[in-house]
Amino acid sequence: MKVLLIKDVKSLGKAGEVKEVKDGYGKNFLVGKGFAKPATPEILAEHEAEQKRLAAEEAAEIAKLKEMAVKLDKAEIIITKKMGENGHLFGAVTKDEIADALVKQHSIEIDKKHITDKTAIKSVGEHTLDLKLGHGIHATLHVDVQGE
């Protein structure tokens, strides 16, 4: 019996593969437990259509992220924070503040988790941040911190 694996099955294969198995194992265990479906032409055609749809969605998402990366590379945001008499900021510029400023100044919405700066911004001046947008796409954002 041929089955289309829905989930990864140890020692058999990964999800999406078509495997030849014994009838009892296929019907009673794989199909019965929801690990596979019988590999009929209809199910195989449905699976192929689903894979094409997912690939098209991923391609559209990658194109959108590349477009956003180009916008972010050109963008510069200005953040004003309170500054002490010695020229240092009170606290650091947070990822939330950067994301909020990006929305307010350029109408670009990103998740704060995409900001991957390892060191906190604690000084006045220009800083460059690296943003991981997903699917291996990176962007740089220029942040100008000004004291008040």
C-alpha cells in the first residue's frame, strides 16, 4: 500500500513523502493514528496543489521583505531622550522605542524581535542597527539619538 506521510515518522520518512508500506501497518497505524493518508491520485493532487500554494505565499513574503529592507536601508529615525549633565542618557534606547519611532516617522511596522543589536544604545549620536527580517533577509537602520 502506498501512503502520503502527513507527519515525520521515525525510521520511515519525512512529511510529504510517498512510501510503500505493508497494508496492516499503513491502515492500522499510519492512517489510523493520523500520520499518513492513502496515496490516492486525488490526495496526491491535493497535496501538490497545497505545496504550490505554500511556495507562492513564501515567494510573495520574500518579495515583501526585500522591499521592506530597501525602505529600511534608506530610512533614518530620530529619537530624543533625556540627558544628564555629564552628557549620558538616562537609561538606554529600547527596542520598543525604536519600533515605535519607526512606525511614527516612516509608517513601517516591524516586530521588536527583528532588531538584533547586541549592545544597548546609551550615548547620543548616530548608530547603525542590524535588522533580521526573516528568510535570511537583513536590513540596516540608522538611528540618530538626540539629548534634550
